[in-house]
Amino acid sequence: MPETKAETVATRGHWASVSDDRLIDLDLEIDNPETLEGLVTQVPANYADAHVEFKYDLRGMAVTEFTCVHGSHQHKAGFVMNVDGARFMVGWICAKTIYNEDFDQYTADFDAAVGRRDALRRVREMRGAVTEFSGWLDRISSSNVLQAFSTVSGRLRNYMPWVFETLQSANGRQIEGVVMPRHLCLTPTDVLAEFDRLMNATAAVTISLTGDAQMVAASIGLIRTEIDGLIRRAELILAKLSDLVMFFQPTTLHAICQHAEKAVPRRKRHFAGMMKLSTRDVFVEMPKDFVVPSSRPLEALRAAIAGATPAPAAPGPTIVDVLGKPYAVSTRQKSKSAWVATGDYNGTRHSTEDRTEGAAVKQWQVWAEYRGRS
């Protein structure tokens, strides 16, 4: 072992000198330093010029001890030093006595670097997620879904006021045993104006994420709060759009028609058609090609502010034909080998389970057809 302390070039502030662009993609900890390329077992002649490249600390774990390049000491915690591409392992005691690198102090330095790197990565993830979210908003804006919601809501208010007022009073509760859409007939509701405000707020968050990554990271708490607000607004808009699908379900339309027959004073007779509600002189129908936008960008945005990987996208409803009528069936993966299909048939909610998504949906269809023929 060398008897004198080395005058190291790298100081305890080594990681502070590493640029953001380089740090963001670095792996700073290693579980098995012996797998590194360029690892040598002899002390390099210019070891005094080495700097700390990695830290490892496997104390308390059932692993074989490593051998220090200085004196062959056995250890489980230390540093990988690097000089001109040659890597060598130094136990924490030798690192302290020879390289002037106090292990506890370096750990603090290292943890600061990890925190800085993670913040940079979080900013990068947020930027990517907000960019995806903004593009999703642009696609919604250029589609017909917002106008479709406003058109159906307005047509109910102007031409079927009894239906409009009945749904408004129900406020998402059941009518004739069937849950009614909550948002479609709320007053006031202006989904187009709400969406414009959401786009403006998203633009403001995009600006907040622009510029030096470290400065952005310093404001990450406030930005997370702003993004959380975007998510809540977008979720509410999606809930409203989903109400359009709920309204035109056969069970919903049938319940409204039943309720009209029982109304006092007596109301016009209402007829439930294929994605259509009508009286003898007016009608309202599902707008052509209407599809509720995917919530996947919302999940990615939520994962970005939580620092997590987004869960797999929830599948949209599957339209199943039961005795000539369409019904919406939602599916979810319960486990690696189990899928659940859930849907309402004539006011009865039922779930089926099978090994694949298609098989679960098929089981639900068989159940519904059996109920329909009973």
C-alpha cells in the first residue's frame, strides 16, 4: 500500500462540475463493480490523478466481499476510481486515508448528485408528458367531440325540455333503476369554453418548463401543482364527454321512455331507437363517429409528476351486439391471466371473468343473450 496520501485532482465537489447534459443519463451507483470494463487489479502508476467514478455500498447484503487494489483488503463498500480509463476498486478505508475522500462526506456529495440527476430527469419527463398532453388537446380541438356534446345538450334543452330537466334533477342518480348521465344537462355548462381555458393553462405550464433545467427543477413543486390542476380539468371534460355515450346506451334511453310514461302530468310518448331518442315530432341522436378521447396522455402526465411509469392504457368500451342491439362493455385486466368484462343489460349490471379479454367479453354477451331470451 502506498505510504503517503495522494494529492487528488478531483475534489469532493467533483460531481458539481459535471454538466447537466452528461449527468442526466449517468448511472451513479453500481451493484457489481467487478463487471465494469477496464477494471485493473494493480495500482496504476498515476493513481494520484484518479477521480471517483462510482460508489458501491453492499454492506448488510449476502454477497462476496470485494478486494481493494491497495493491500488486497476485503470490503463491501467503497469507490471505483478512474484514471485515464483504467478503473480500480478502493475500499472505503483506503479511499479515506489515501485519496482524502472521506466516505461519509462523499456519500453526501454523491446523494446530492443523485438528487440533481433525478430532478433533471423529472423535468425531462414532465416536458415530454406536457408536450404529448398538448398535442392530445390539439387533436381534441380539431375533432368534433366538444361540439357534439354541446349540440346534444343544446338540442335536449331546446327541443326536449322535459328530458333535460329530468336528467338535471337526477344529477347522476338512478331513474327506473338505471344511473343517468350527470353532466350532460347541467346548467350552466360550456364545455367549449372550459376546453379553451384548459388549453391556455397548458400553454402557461409549457412556458414554465422552458429554459435552464436546473432553474425549472427549483420550481418543480409549483409546476407539479399546476399540472395536477390540468389533469383535474381534463378529467372533468372527459367525464362530460363520456356522458354522451352513457346517454345513448339502450338501457338509459329505455329508462327515460319508461319514466315519461309514468310522468304526471302525462308527457309526450318517447321512443328509444338505435342511438336515438325521439318523440312524434322531434329527435336527438348520437353524433356520427363520436368517440371519447383516450385518457392515455392524462395517465402519462400523472405518472410524470409522480415520478412513476404509466400504467397500461385502460381499454375503451367494447360494443357488443345482443339480440340486435348494441351494448357497451368495459374491460380491465385483473391479473396476468385474468380479464374482467362489465356492462349493463336492461338495468342489470353484470361482470364476467376469463383468461383473455375477448373470452371475458364473449361470456358477458352469452349472459346478456340468455337474460334477453328469459
